Amino acid sequence: MGSGGFGKVYLAENSKGEKYAVKIIPAEEQSTIDQCINNECMNAVQLKHPNIIKTIQATYVKEK
């Protein structure tokens, strides 16, 4: 879908056909910007606008 300051955004769809935006942040950048990511997630949860996608979850996954 696009990219931003913290990573790439992909379009995902679940088995019910509901569409989601998924942001993937490269592992090498995660440790240096954790607080910025947390702030972005907290702000995004509070946004309510028809042109802004709703934030429903944020998850950290460590790569092996």
C-alpha cells in the first residue's frame, strides 16, 4: 500500500473478507524507535476520521 517513516504498509485480508493495513517495521530499526512507535500507536488509536484507517492492534514480533 505504501511506506512511511517507520516501515512499509501492506494490505491484508482475513477469512471473512475484512481488509486491514499492516505496517512492518524492520527489526534493525525497532530498538532505536520503540518510544516513537508506542506514541504513534497510542495516537492512532484515538483518531476518528473517515479518511484514516482504524488502529485495532499493535504487536511486536522478534525475528529469528
